[in-house]
Amino acid sequence: MKLLGVGPFGSIALRGLVLGLSALASGCHDSQAGASQSSAASSASATPEVKDVLLAGVDTSPMTPRERHAWSSLVSSVLAPCPDVPVPVAQCVSEKRACPACLQAAKWVARAVRAGASESQIEHAYRDRFDPSTVRTFAIDGSPTRGPDDAPVTIVEFADFECPHCAAAVPLIDAIMQVHAGKVRLVYKTFTLPFHTRGEPAARAAMAAGVQGKFWEMEHVLFERQQHLEDADLERYAQMLKLDVPRWKADLNAPAVTDTIAKAHKLGEDINLKGTPSIFINGRELDVENDESLEERVAAELGVPPITAGPPDDRSSEATPPGSSSQHP
């Protein structure tokens, strides 16, 4: 399977759906990690004949007649993402039921159909993406956080300080935190890929800065200066952030820092992460190989229209990220 990079983050063609749907490969990847894919052909469906449907907010004009019929069949059969709305997606959208994710689901199915995925592939991937039973629960385990603990949306990001795609995601996540201030919590988990030799020392530098309340400031500096992560560079950044450098050095290998990094990495392995950044919104992974943006997902969770927002203007290393609060080991 060809592993695809992130173009601008969150706006990528659906080639991954054609290649398998369940193996989402985005950003930086471990070249040894791969997912086996079934080559079985899709079996004939016994779905009853359905008339083509039209849903407000879903543009089906680029579809061929076959694609439109396949999409109509799917949205008329798969259930709405909200467990308290037990009707098909098409009915949910047309009747304006209390489930904002229904329109998002209908658009998702449309993109999958246009990408050439079979109905059985789409049904399988739909369950992974929208079924309430697939929601993951993540323990904080000392990981740094930003935003209120009781925010209605929690973003969990697994990132590697040497991954360029993770660096590209930083201003976009900052924009989300700023646009939806007070409504989003960000949980950061380090997941260093084996071929990134300076990723873990950088993670330790950030966690040690977190002990002094400056994880997010250090995180921004490290991603901005990603090509310079040697020990001397890391110490210079600690000085730049006016940390107590002797204390910072002692904390680099402190048991609490080591434990937090180890737990985050084990969690990533347990859930079979294949690359970074891997981002989960309220327990569901952001499908970065789909044409779905982080803002769309967050807005859908909040039940509000998506807002077009660029990255914050001020990304000064000295500035505290908007709405930040640091939880450290």
C-alpha cells in the first residue's frame, strides 16, 4: 500500500478508500508497519431496490448514475451516527433529526462512492468511523493538556517531534483552539517513530519543560525548529524559555517523564497506530485520507456550522498558546 503524505492537513484525496479504507495512512509512517488488506471481491448485496435520493447539503451532481444509485442505497440503509436517532442517514438528514453528524455522514459516503470503493468496503469503514461502539476512551496518564477538562470536545493527538506533518498540524490545531475557545480540550501524547532518533530526546525536553509549566511553549519551539533537535539545541531552547535549566536537565530522565512517554507510546502501539499525526476527536480518529477537515469534525461534534479560520497570526515562541493549561508529570 502506498503511504500518502498530508497535503494541506485534512484535505486529501480519497485514494486510501480505494486501497482499503480501514488502513488509514497519513503523515509520517513507520516503514515496517503495514496493514494486510483483503483481496476478496465484494459479494452481491441483497439490499432491496431503492430510488435515488436527494439530500439538501449533499452535491451528487458529479456522480455517474451508477454512483448516485449506490450512494442512495447506502444512505438509505446505514444508520445515523447518533445512537438516539435510530433511522437511516437519508431519513435523518431529510427530516432534520437532532443529529448534526448525519449530514457529515452522508457527505462521507458520497466521497467514498466517488473514490470507487465498493459498497461492502464503505459499510465496513462506515462502522469504524461512525458506529458508537467504535469510540475509544483514552486515559490522560500525565499527558499535557490545553483547554478545560469539561470541554464538550476532546482532541487527542499522537505526534512525533521529528515528523514534518505533525509540525504542519500545529497552527491548524491552534486555530481550532482559538476559534472554539473554552469548548475544546487538547491532549498531547508523544509517539516517536523508530527511525526518528531525535524524537524522544525532544519529547523529554518538552515534558521536562512541562514540569515548570511550559510544555506548550517548548512544543511550539521544537516544531518550529524541527531541523535542530540536538542536545545543545534543546538546552538553548530551555534557556530561551527562561526555564530553570539545571532543574530542566534533571527532569529529562525523571521517572515521571519517562513513565508518561512510555505509557503514551504503548497506547499508540496497542491501538495499532501506523503514523503521525494521529488525531482523535471525542474518541474517533480523524480520517485524514478522506476529504475531511479537523474544523468540520470539531464543528459537527459541537453541533455548529464549520468556521473558516486561518492559523493564529502570532506564533511567537515566547507566547503562551491560546487557552493553554499545562498538565505535566
